Amino acid sequence: MTSGLWELVLKGVWTTVQLLVFSALLAGAVSFAVGVARTHRLWIVRFLAGFYTEVFRGTSALVMIFWVFFVLPVAFGWQLVPLWAGTLALGLTYGAYGSEIVRGALNAVDPAQREGAIALSLTPWQRLRLVLLPQAVPEMIPSFCNLLIELLKGTALVSVMGMGDLTFSANLVRLALQQSAEIYTYVLLIYFAIAFVLTRLMRSLEKRLKAGVGEDAGTESAARELKRAQTTGVGGRVA
């Protein structure tokens, strides 16, 4: 390939990376917000969170991209540029899958940890922040790693909007050179390289998070919070 065609492919790689980062940030925020809401004590909160999850898990990401990019301007007059349309559609879709990861990890925490936090008179927010999440987050990492790789592959769907991602750029190069095998082999290798880097980063993050987390980590954090509350009079009340 000529240098100009390689430049086109590299621009596509950069667009794909941008889309991946923005979509992952949105999906992560949605995952934790909805996942925590699915464990809420109020049934209406659990119902709304469950409804969102079922809707976005049960619809096609490709159709969601079409809907955000083509239907929103007609229905509401909101015309999003392709990058933000793709970010919104992918972030909301994969966030629904991520919310189940968060819900499952929170429910998998030893009930004794939750009971101990209640016994220490911690508020629901303190129980979540000091006891549940420190133990649940490390267990979420492998599943989130798989979801992140799936999101990377899902970014190829935005090419249907004419967005200049890696897949769209590779198709333009293929049309210019009429060499499908060579071009798409390069694309496969590029996707694999990005996925490999993401996998290594997530594994490193998992090891760091698990390094100082033991079975009693949550109750130790809770005990520290109770001591602070007793000293300052803020954050808790001794039963």
C-alpha cells in the first residue's frame, strides 16, 4: 500500500480507539449506576433498572446505532455527529450487559460482610463504598475485560454511518486496491493487537485490585469508618 493509504488506515485506527474509549467510559458509568440500582431496596428502582437492562440487552446494537443516528433527528431534532451517535448507542447497549456484571458481583459478596456493616450502623452509601464495592470490583474485572473486547469489535458497526473508523477506512482501501485478502488480514491483526493490549492492561488492573483485598477487607474499612464517626460525630451512629 502507498503511504497515503496507510495514513487513511491509521486515521481509522485512531477513530476506533477514540470511539472505544468514549463508549467504554459511558458503558462503565451506566453499568455501575444501573447495576447498583438493581440491588436497591426500593422495588420501583429495581424495576426501572431491570426494564432498562432488558430493553437494551434485547435490541440489536446495529439497529440502535441506526435509531440514534437516523431516527433521533427526525423525531426530536437532535442531530448527533457520527462519533457521538456511535458512543451513545454502544455505551447504552454494552452498559446494559455491564450492569448484570455489577449486580452479580455485588450479590456474590459474603452476606456476613453486609450484615457486619449493618451492625456497625453504616448508611447504605457507606456500606456500598466501604464494604461491598472493594470486594466486588476485583471480581468484575475478568467479565469487564471480555465485555471491553466485545465493545472493541462492536465499534466496527459504526461504519454503517459512514464514520471513518478502522473498518470503514479498510473498505475504502480495499476498493482502491482491489485486494480483499491482504487488507482484511491487516485489519484482523490490528484488532487483535488492540485487544491483546486491552487484555494485558485489564489483567494488570485485576492483580493490583486483588493485591490488598482479603476476606476481611470490607469489615476493616467499615471499622475504620465507624471509628471516624465516633470521633467526629459524622457518618454513622452506634446502635
